[in-house]
Amino acid sequence: MKDLLGGKGANLAEMTNLRLPVPPGFTITTEACKVYLDSGQEPPALRDEVSAHLDALERRMGKRLGQADDPLLVSVRSGAKFSMPGMMDTVLNIGLSDASVAGLARQAGDERFAWDSYRRLIQMFGKTVLGIDGDLFEEALEAAKTAKGATVDTDLGPDELRKLVKAFKKIVKARAGREFPQDPREQMDLAVMAVFDSWNGDRAKLYRRQERIPHDLGTAVNICSMVFGNLGPDSGTGVAFTRDPAGGQQGVYGDYLQNAQGEDVVAGIRNTVPLAELETLDKTSYDRLMQIMETLENHYKDLCDIEFTIERGQLWMLQTRVGKRTAGAAFRIATQLVDQGLIDEAEALRRVNGAQLAQLMFPRFDEEATVELLGRGIAASPGAAVGKAVFDSYTAVKWSRSGERVILIRRETNPDDLDGMIAAEGILTSRGGKTSHAAVVARGMGKTCVCGAEELDVDTKRRRMTVGGTVVEEGDVVSVDGSTGKVYLGEVPVVPSPVVEYFEGRMHAGAEDADELVVAVHRMMAYADRVRRLRVRANADNAEDALRARRFGAQGIGLCRTEHMFLGERRSMVEKLILADTEGERTEALEQLLPLQRQDFVELFEAMDGLPVTVRLLDPPLHEFLPDITELSVRVALAEAREDHNENDLRLLQAVHRLHEQNPMLGLRGVRLGLVIPGLFTMQVRAVAEAAAARKNAKGDPRAEIMIPLVGTVQELEIVRDEAEQVIAEVERATGVGLRLALGTMIELPRAALTAAQIAEAAEFFSFGTNDLTQTVWGFSRDDVEASFFTAYLEKGIFGVSPFETIDRDGVGSLVRSAAAAGRATRPGLKLGVCGEHGGDPESVHFFHEVGLDYVSCSPFRIPVARLEAGRAALLSRHGGGR
């Protein structure tokens, strides 16, 4: 019931059903939030419904909200369907007031505890509900500690805390223009509305865009009776994981903080002790917690993230959820749960994804390199991050947008640092543990993170970090190893990850000393390959890339871009062909190019022997093979000024002017170029055919396919196809080798998609060129728009993600879907593929599976990702469920 109750509310109810110790409370549903957000007003029935549930809670607890002599206190917490750690608001200790603080002190037998709870309420309420700058409260707290000579807030006694409450109330009056509300019901109602409002807070919206969480879900609100971890040394609060969220190993993982409330742990403002130490501090609670952790993991059949409080020896469960984990932990845990019989292989594959696999393919630091170790912290989220040190979120974003790689360094992060965390290569904090804000958010984003590096003295005001006698100023380069927790000065060189070495064939998953992670990846990939329907090909233009792609599991080449074969020294030959004035000049240029092209294809067919290779005929914008018109004009003008006329330059300038285009991407390219320049495409087809014949004579098994690009009408395709078939027949007669070369086209223009039924009459296959199709459907020039306004579109929520990164299902996707159906209606055996980089994007792979394509094609390093997601797509379409 996460859609209705939010993740936190649903899991609290689930734990209650399991008869675990959960503080009594109730949940306001996401439906109420959506009504409030849509109308801007509190839902009419909400107040009465809350009153009824509050009354039931008060009867159960035997006391009333804010009762003067024995107050019921509650927490008001957000709880969306998907975990958004720290992105929305929470208020604790609702119900405390001037009238009830003394009653709480008497009931608890602890005056300090009561006033500490009251100051926390005013501080959280002031920041969260009244919108007061939280630094004002922090500065007042620091001033109180300084006056007392205290180092931590637990050193403040009741007298100091009583004065601090007065100071906090003055801040509220000065900044909010009103007194801190003394009516406990008013506190609760205002807090509920503040939680609703926090759904559309800047940091929540930014996090949802980053994590691709829909904006229309709303948040539930959980109102729970308070239990207190700040009642002395026999009380405390903590966060526990049933397995290590960083590495996946089973064991006792988590953090515990004596005499503290939950926000103290997550905020990282006080350094915690490892959860294992709870066994020494309170063995009864520790043993009970271990039993509950086992119960929850067996119930959810997954890694669980648990928040708990101990109130004077009584253990209370405040929250559980399926925990965020690193990419490596995801693969390890999935295979561990299979081996333990908790889940099957299909479920294991559903629990990992291509984005995680891509993270595992990132390089790691070279252990053999000479390094200068600055310090060591907690390995919170793995990876090898290098960048310039920055000490605030604003600078991280600013420098990142200027092309700098940065490491965000803070004492501890808070939700306001989200912008900087997204912009940074890695995150480093001197406080906090694996459950701090920095660690949890970094793991969710796949960012490298080291937390709790206590030996680092971080001075954000002076923008520097001191370690022993070493000072790291802002702008100095540091390297952060999220796998070991080590921090280095300067740039540490990187080496390939073991996962890449496995895909390259340099590491064997079956070896006795095989890395556990490699074994887990191998098992998931093997299962994905068994169940997937989509085949995966590579975009590769030379034998070296083709061989690498084959090692990565490519089942052919879906796109060989022949224009990439004409770079370097050959560029001048193509220029001469395009600018040729006579048939003799054109023939000479073609005769020079033919043997070079033929040898390219021989090498490519040899590398991919027995697998299909789709060769796209020349498809560059024309200007890529012509001299720059500005440079050439200047050269001619300078020559004329020196009266040093160069006839070749003058002729060249006239030709370039004649062929110059304002928008080359929509000009003389693709099939148009092949039709306008006689012999160009037939030379390429001859090179393909002769190379295939040569490989057959060498006992090879070439499976060449020829793709005609940028077709907008069937007539274009028919002309080129007829010419190609004539050339292939000539090569067959000349070599005595029978050839079967499939002829198809690239669907990259809206008109081609809309007339796919006609085009299929002349094509044996379609390959959707979704990069150009996206440009032409949206009217975007990719090279321009990504730099000019895409950032603004993403920030404003117009795009959830760039349409060049993940296919636009509603626009571009609808054309792909309809063209695929129309093409197959004409030619039932029509082979369908995609060869834009969308072919390696996890979300897009699912779409291509849904519309019935036969294969996707992507760059070699994205092939494992596409293979894995193709397997997941097959499972999810069969059994349902989200990606």
C-alpha cells in the first residue's frame, strides 16, 4: 500500500502486523496531500479525521497531546512512496509547550531531557514550519556551548537549555513575526501542512528529477507517539542494516548513538559508535534487535534499512525499508539471497540493473601507484573520484558547470547540499557514518563517498582542510577512494575495474581466486542472456572496436559508420570526390578510395566472422568533408592582397560557396549525397561485396548488411537498392562467389516513420536512428541545444531526463512503435533494430523490447548494460513490475 500510505507508513503498518515493537500512531494518506497540493487548501474532512485518530491514540496511550502534567508527544514525519532521504520535512516532540515541559520533566525524572526536547522542537519547527534560517539556531546553540565551555550539546545542563529555549523563542518572534505556538494541536496541524509543502520544496524536486521519481505522487504524513533516545545512557538511537550496504556482506552493520534522538545520527553532527558496540552497552536490546533484523530480512527477502530507538532499555522500531545499496552490494546480495533460497534467479535479476553495472565498470585507483595518504574515513559509497577540493555546494555547482571535476568536502552534509553533491565527482565528510545523510544520498546516486574522516579538520569558512601539517586549500586536487575510505593528496592514477577485466576475458569467474563481485556479475549476466529476447549488437567502425565488442558479448555490429573510415589522410580524397568538376576526376577519386574501403571491410568481417555486420553508407553532413568556408575565404583574401593569386584556392572557394549550407544536418547528406554524386554509394557497395567475397574465399563466414541512410521516401531507397543489386551481381560474376547481402534502411526522419509501410516494400530491415529521429521530431540541433537551454529545461522539470539520453516514449517512441508495426504489416519478416546510443540506455532498452524490435546496438562498453537490461525487460514484461 505504498501508493496510499507512502513507504514509511506502509512499512510501519507491516511491522505492526508482524507484532514488532512499533510506537502507536496513524498515517495521513498521499491522497490528502494531493488534494492539498492541487487546491492549495487543507482537505475539508482532514481535520475531523485527524481528530478521530488522535483521540483513539490518546485513549490508547492514556494521555492527551500536550497534556500539562503528562504530555503525549508525537513526531510528524514525511513518507513518500519512494525513499527520499532527508529531502522532506520532519518535526519531533510536537506537543511540548511552556505548560507541558515541566510535566515532561517530572514524568521522566529528568529536567535536562525535557528542556533539551523543547529546544529541539522549537529549532525544528522554526526551520521546517516557519521557514527560519536554521543557521540562526545553530549559532545560538554554539554560543551556549561556548559560554558553558562545552564541546557537545549533551554537556549543556537544564539551566543552559532553559536559556537556550528563550533564545530560540526570540529568534522565532523576530524572524517569523509571531510567538512560538503554545497550542499543541496548532503545532501538529501546521507541521502536517509543512510536510505536505515540503513535497514541492526545491531539494525534493531536485532529488526526484535526479532519481526519476514522478512528481505527482505526493507524500503521506506519519504521526507517531514519541519514544525518546535522549533520556540518558540507557537510551539511544541508531540505524541498522541487515547486510553491509556498501559491500553486501552479512554481519552487524550500522551506527548507534547513546543519549540522542534519531536526527542526531542521520545528520552526522555527533560521531556514532559501530552498532556492534551496542552488545556491550545494552545486551538485551542488542539481542532483541538482532532477532528483529533477521525477521525483517526474511519477511522482505532483501537488505533492510532499520531505524530504532532505545528508551530506558525498551527497544522501539521507528522505520524499516528495503535499503539503498551500492552497485557492488546489489549484485552480491542478489546472488547471496538466491544461494540462501530466499529468492530465485529471476527475482535476483529484477533487483539489479544496468545503471549499477555501468558503475561497476568505472576504473579504480592503481594500488601500485605512489601516493600521499591524507587520511582515512568510512567507505560509504565505492568508486575512484578525483577532483578539486571545494567546500560548499554553490562552488561545486559553479566549477562543475565550467568543466572542472570537484570533490565536495564538508564537516557533514545536509539536504541543502544536494545540488553540490550532484555536481561533484565525490563527497568527503569529517563526520558521520554509513547511515549519515552524505552516505545514504551518495549510495542512492551512485556517487563516491567517504564519511567520518575524523582526522580531517574541515574549515568551511576559510575554505581549507588541515590534516596534520598538511593544508589542502580550495582548488587543490584530492583523490577519494569510496571502496577503502582512503583520501589522497593529488591525482591518483586509475586502472580498469575487475568487472571490465572480466568482460575483456582477463579474469575468469570460475577461477578459485575469482573476485566475489565478478562471480556475482557473471551469474546475473548468464541468466540475463538465457532469458532475453532482444539481441545486442555494437556500434563499431574498425576491427579493434569490433573485437572488443565481441569480447563484451556483442552479437554482431548494428552500425558501422563508414564516414569514420574517411577521416585523417583519406579526408582529402573525399573532398576531391565531392568537388570533382569532371567525370575523370570523380572516377580517379573513387578508384583511390575503393581498395582502402575494401580492406576496412575485410578486417571488420574477419573480426565479426559468423555474426551480422550492418554497414551504413556514407552519412555525414557535407561540411565535415569540405574546407572551412571562413578559413578558406580569409586565405584567398590574404592571397589577393599580396597579389599572390592561387587558382586552386579560388576554384575551391567557388565550389564550397556553391555547396555551403546554413543547416548541414538537414542538407545534402545520406541518401541525397549518394544520389547527387554518381558512383559514391556504388563504390561503397562494391567494397562491401568484394570484401565479403574475399572472406568467403578465405573460408570465412561474412554476414554483411547494407544500410541506406536518411531515406525519406521509398523512391530514394528503390533507386539506390537497384544500383546496389547490380553491383553485387557484377561482383558475384567476377569472383564466382554467391553473395547474400541484405539491403535495408535507417529510419531517422519523421516522414520515413510515417511512410514505413511503403518503405518496407523495398527494405529487408529497418534500423531506427533515434539520435537523428529525436533531432528531427523535436526540431533540436543536438550540438547546440544541449549547451544552450537543456540545463534550464531539466531544472524546470520540462524534461525529466534529456531525450537524447533516454528515448522520448510519447513522441519519438510513438513513431518507432507505429513504424515497426507498419513495416511488419507490409513485410512480416522485416528485421528491426535500433542503432542510436539509446540502444545502450537501460530505460530505452525496455521500450525497444516492448515494441518488438529484434536487436539494439550501442557502443562496445555499453553492451553488458544492454544485455542485462534486455534480460530484465523480458522478465518484467512477462511478470509485470517496475524497472
